[in-house]
Amino acid sequence: MTKTAKTAPLRPGTASGVRSAGPLGALLREWLPRQRWFAGKDRPITDLRMLSMTELYPGCLHLLVHAGQSGVPTPGGTPPAGDCYQLLLGLQEHLSPRLGRALIGRVEEGPLAGLTVHDALQDPRSAHLLLERMRHPGTLGPLSFESEPAVSLPPGLAPRLLEAEQSNTSLVYGDAFILKIFRRIQPGVNPDLEVPVALAGQGCGRVPAPVAWFRTTHPQEATLGVLQPFLPDASDGWTLALRALSRGEDFTAEAEELGRATADVHLALAAALPAGPDAEDGRTAAAMTERLATAAHHVPALRPFVPGLTTAFDALSACDAGPPAQRIHGDLHLGQVLRAGRDWFVIDFEGEPSRPLTERRSAHSPVRDIAGMLRSFDYAARQRRPWRPEWARRCREAYCAGYAARAGWDPRKKHALLRAYETDRAVYEVLYEARNRPDWLPVPMAAIERLAVRGG
């Protein structure tokens, strides 16, 4: 028996709630802020607590940890005291050189003393064993592994880690399936499971249907990961748009079809998850104005434009009613759509991870999704100089035309509504870029100037 198996704190399948993180916590406090998916990079970790610990198999622990942090307000909300994160940790006496990038550190005290800890999701063996858990539904302590009975998962699919993820971690198995593992965990059903399952029930072919998933019941019920079909020959919309720009090619045909695809998803969502006749859109003028004030407090460059931007939100209160609130994507942009052959597919229904899960699962105006995609065309057009505002304008027109052809109403005829939502999205982008990618700040600031000075 290896030292790993002897010193593991739990028997396979058992779980424990642990108030103190101990020696392992000291390693995680250093490691967590360096991860791309860690949300609080601009705030120090003030305390770290283990909420749940389960041994998936000898040498691999599943953890839910709470990282307490001093708060910085987010647009429209009170800063949380911290966040819950999902970790899968490998334990070995000696770490293989090929796993050097996965290293977290060596534990010197306690039941794990003498073991080297690493991120198990970067270990092909651990990734393989995780899929085996998905292939055999059942429970393991507080963890529950479930699958779609009609789908058979073959054994032996080689795993590979996707490098492009920001807020989560994804593994591709044999170019046949993709497992998204949520890092920042909130209680409740994650919309990236709920929505695709509901759309599959409607026969909507624009969204890959989940085939397996896993969740926890401790400390509260929450979705932890979702396995879906992988489209190996697909390219995301962002890559395709930049390719077209670099070649000087038109992208309006693709944009128009993407508008049709967006409308298809919205129509299917309205049928699959009806919001009810009295549903109210959470994106009210007052909430938008509050988010603007918060963003301007943190980004001084935004302050001169606040009066002009506020008129967009004031007009929202007076404009004609738009389409009814319903379930939407919540964070739609060119990076959230895939094109395989001539077809567009929509992915990643998690919404903006920084927002509360209850908000992401509530009804919103479909114009919010449309505004997100219009902003994405603008982002693409400004990736290199000379900027291509005309390219973006044509794509925006084509996208709206495609949407109108399928949905039966034209976003362009809801000018005040569209301007308000696009302004709200641009304000969010300004705060995000200022905190995470300052070099990109001129992109949303150009839109801010357009929306404030020229009314959109």
C-alpha cells in the first residue's frame, strides 16, 4: 500500500465538513489567487475553510472550500464575504516531472504530512478516473453522479485539458465529450445544466444536450459539473470573426444566421421554461443606474460620461414595452457560440458567474442577449488597427435582421430598449477590463463615448 493511501484522511466515498483548513489551507491560500478562475484576485484571502472533503479514489480528494475575502462592491450588489470553490487535489509522495505545472505544494504537518499536492485535473490519470465515475452513476458521500440513460459513455476515452477556460475548467474526452467543471460554486441548479436539459426536451438542436453530470448535497445542494457532446470540427464565433477581419472578408452572412440561431434558442427557452405572464425583468432602469454609479466610482475615466449614459436608462422607463421577460442565455457573445458546418450552436448557459445564481436563473428581456452579441461584434472590430467600425455596423445590422426574421420582432425598432441594454453591457465591460485587462479598456470606452455623446 502506498503512503498516499495510508495517510489519506478519509476512506473512499466518505466526506467531512472541516472548519479549519490546517496545513493544506496554507498551501491553498497561496495557490488559489494565481488561478485564472479565482474571482477575487484583487482582494486578499482573509480566511480559508473546508466545507466538504470527499475521497474520490485513493490519492485524489474532492474539496469544497470557502475563501473569505474583504469585499469590493460589484455593479448593483453588496460584496460577498467570500466564495465557495471546487477543487480536485491529487496526493503523491513524489510528483512526476510531467505534472510540474500542476504543483500546489508539499504538506509538512498533519495527516497529509510528507505528501505533495497537485491539481488533479491536470493529471490524465485522475481525469480518466473522474470520467469513470461519470460512467457509473451513483453516490459517493455527498457527491451524486447521474447520467442520461439513453446515452452510453464508452470507456477509455483519452482526456485533455482545455487551456482557454477563464471561470471554469473543461476536459475533452476523445474528441467526443466535454466535461465542464464549475469552480465557483453557488447553491442550486446551475443554469448550464438546467437550460440545456430543458431545451433538449423541446427538441432544440442549437444546444448540445447534457449526457451526464454530478452534484453535491453538502453543505448545500449544488451542481458541480456537466458532460456534453463535444463538436471537434467546430470553431467559436470569436475565432471566425477575427479570421474574417484579418482576411478582409465579409461576415454578414454568418452574422445573419447567428441572429436566426439566437432567436431559435429564445423561442425554445420561452416554451421550455415559461416565466409566467407577471414575470419582471431584473434589468430595471434603477438597477442599471446603480451599476453605472458603482462602475464610475471605481473607474474615473467613466465619470465624464455618466450624465449622457444616464439618459439611456431614463429613456428605458418611458419607452414602449419590449418583448416579455423570459429565461435567456445571460452572457451571450461570440465566444459562446460554435459554428460546425453551416450551423450555429449556443453553449455556456451559466451566465455571468459573478452574479448570484438566483439572478442568473430569473427572467430577463431577450434584448439583454442581443445587446451582448452586438457588443461582441464591436470588440472583434477593434482587435487591431485600423479599427473597423463599418465591419461591426454591418454585422450588427445583419444579426438583428436574422433575429427579426425568426423571432417576428425587430430589435432595431426597439431603439431605446436596445440602447439601454447595450449601455448597461458596456458599463459592465468597463469595470471588468479596468480590473482584469487594463489594455483592453479603450474598447468599451469607445462604445461608452458613442452611447453617451451620440445616443447610441
